[in-house]
Amino acid sequence: MANMYVEHGISGLNRFGGFVYEEWLKELQGKRGALIYREMRDNDAIIGAFLYAIEMLIRRVNWKVNPASDSPEDIDASKFIDSCLHDMSISWGDTLSEILTFLPYGWSWMEICYKKRNGDVPGIHNSRYDDGRIGWRKWGIRAQETLNQWRFNDDGTVMGMEQSAPPDYKLRYMPKDKCLLFRTKSNKDNPEGRSMLRNAYRSWYFKKNIEEIEAIGIERDLAGFPIMWIPPEIFEQANETAVATYNKYKKIVTNIKRDEQEGLLMPLVYDEKGNKLYNIEMLSSGNTRRQFDTNLTIQRYEQRIAMTVMADFLLIGHEKTGSYALSSNKSTLFQASLETILQSICDVINTKAIPDLFRINSFNLVELPKLGHDQIEKTDLEALGNFVQKVVGVGAIQAKGDIELENYIRRTANFPNRPENLEMIEEEPVETDEMKKSFLEAVNELRSSLKKEGENNGNKND
């Protein structure tokens, strides 16, 4: 029987040395690919819009550390992790923003830097706590475009990252044991993951080139097509003077633009018949319409780009199509995908960052606290109220005295939790003058109705 503790196979990651070749398009491999994804993120309006929406929605989520149990030790451990998250030199929101760079690039590498919590001390180890424990100083981003190569074990797992970064471009090695690796997905345990923009690359490439051609065409239509008339001798002669003159006027006619620096100097020379030897004309287009509607083509590619991340609901209404119901369904799918992103971030922190920190501090715990998050989608309070009223009405749950349920509803409505030691007071109905007046009016109206009915039946009794 084979040794059950020995690993016999490998992941099959396509790599050579410290470089990964899972991407079959050469322009998207390595540093070149990182620069293209950066251009897509920074220059494209649609891509920038949904990446901004993702980051803002995720950053507004409430993060919380959940204790493993209600024991004092576990609650103290969860409070310790929460204090460490908010005691870093870089705020948790900015740290989260750096982590989210794994969306356009496919991966993000964060180096964990520690400090001893000795209170308000000068320097980078300053802390708001003086309990002497070891906490996180920061999670430092190591930019994707600074990757020099990966270091792998014999079984194909990553040992660490080697980078060459400005300003000194020295080779620096960071072992994985001290770092966090966030990825969009793990295929063959590829440390570079897979960019969220990968499926949008083809549409982005065509859209970018069509926009550039469209801009050039608009400029030519507005300025006109330049034609310069020069003496035929310049074309026919092959001496250096004629060639230099030809190149000079060729440069002039190809560089004509309508801008604040427009202007042209031409020699005023006539032939023996009184015709100008040099002349320039701007040939304008008589037909402003083109065979292809570039606007529709660009819209098609923009829609495909947004579809790759289920963010095409952002385009609803721009083409004067779509409905609220359709937008609601698509945005719900988008929010569900963001929930998965949040969970992947929590998984890395809960399996690596938190256990390492407790091991360094020598905590003796059976189970560790875990980082969690609230939902991205805000609950419809009216719908929640109707639901709770119905399930209470049929006796599915008992609302009175259920403090946990009450606190959940309070949190959902952004109300404070119910104070601890607050007694449930049974109050007697209070009669007011207005209530008495309404009751007497109802009684008199009933009497009048009965009396009128009796007269119609021939009965004169009240």
C-alpha cells in the first residue's frame, strides 16, 4: 500500500523557473499583462465605473470579528483581533482598497508587518494599546507590476515572491509564511489567479481602437483633408535640395491640425502665366454620414465589457431601454457576486493572518475568532416589517421577550441595541378625551342607523 502521507502528483501549473505561462496571450503575460490591466482600469470609463462601484460597495460594509463561543476567553480573543485591525498605521478601509487590487490584476500580495503594542511610543511602532501583545503594524501592498518572479517548491506550491521595485530596483524576496495572497480564483494553485478583466480584454481592445479611429475621423472631417500643390520639378528632380523641399512640404501637409497653433506660411511665387506655383486646399467631406455607425459598435463592446462582471445594469437607461425590474434583478446578481468576493477575503484572513497572530502571542484557544461581514444589500425595512408581522401572527416565532430578534431588527434599521436590564413593561391602555369622543360618535351613529331601519319597517320603537 502506498504511503498515505506522501504526495505523488503535482498541480500541473504551466511554469518554467519562476515564471507562470498559464495565460496563452503573450501580451497579457507577466509585467506586460499587468500594465495592460492597469491601462484598462485607469483609461476605460466602463471598467473604471464598475470597479469603483465594487470598491465603494465593499468599503461601506460593516466588518465584525465573531467569537468562537460566548466564553470570556473567546470574547476577549475577538476583541483583540478587532483592536488589531483598527490599530494599523494604514486604516482598514485603505488596506481593503489595496487588497481589492486583486480584482483587475487577478492577485494581490500583502506583506504582514508586526509590532509590539507598547502604547504611545515614537516611530512606526506606535500603538493605541499598551498590553504588550504583538499586533499588526500594517499589511503592506507589494505592487503587481513589481513582480520579478515566483519561487516554487518541488510540488508546485508557492514559496514566496521576488520583486524588483522602484526607486532602487533591488531584488527583494518575501516568503509566503509572512504574506497574504488574495486571488479571484485558484486554478492549478496559480499564484497569479485570473483577472476579472480577462474576458473583457478583447472587447476593450476593439473598442479602444475604434474610438481612436473615430477621433481621427472627426478631426479630419472638422479640419478638412489637406491637399498641397507644389511645382512638378520638386517631384522630378533628384538632387538634395529638391528632396529636402519635398520632405518639408510633406511634413507640413501631414501635420496640419485645427488647434490654437494653426497657421501656415507659403511662398508667394507665380509662373509665367500668373498661376501660383504653391497652393494648399482643405478638401471637406460632402457626406457627414458613414457606412458604419461607430456609436452603436462602441455601445455593443461596452455592454459586453460590463456583462463580463454582471455590471451591465449600469448601462440600463443610457440607451433608453430597460426597466426597473430588470435593473433590480441584474443588480441583485451583481451584489451576490460581491458577497463571494467578501467571503474570499475573509477566508484568507481567517486561515492565515488570524492563526499566525494568535500563534505568535501564544494564545491557548481551542477555536479562533473569525472575521465576518454584513450583507452588501440593505434590507427593505418595510418588507422586513411585514414579514415579521406575518410570522408572529401565525405563531411561528414569539416576538415578545426575544431580545436577539429585537436587536437584529434594531441593527437592520441602524438603531442601537436594546439596553441590557431593560424590563418589559405591560402598559394599560390609556383613554384620552379624543378616544372617548370618537367612541361616543360611533355609538350615536349606530343608534341613528337602527332607528331609521325600524321606521322603514313600521316599527316606531327605538
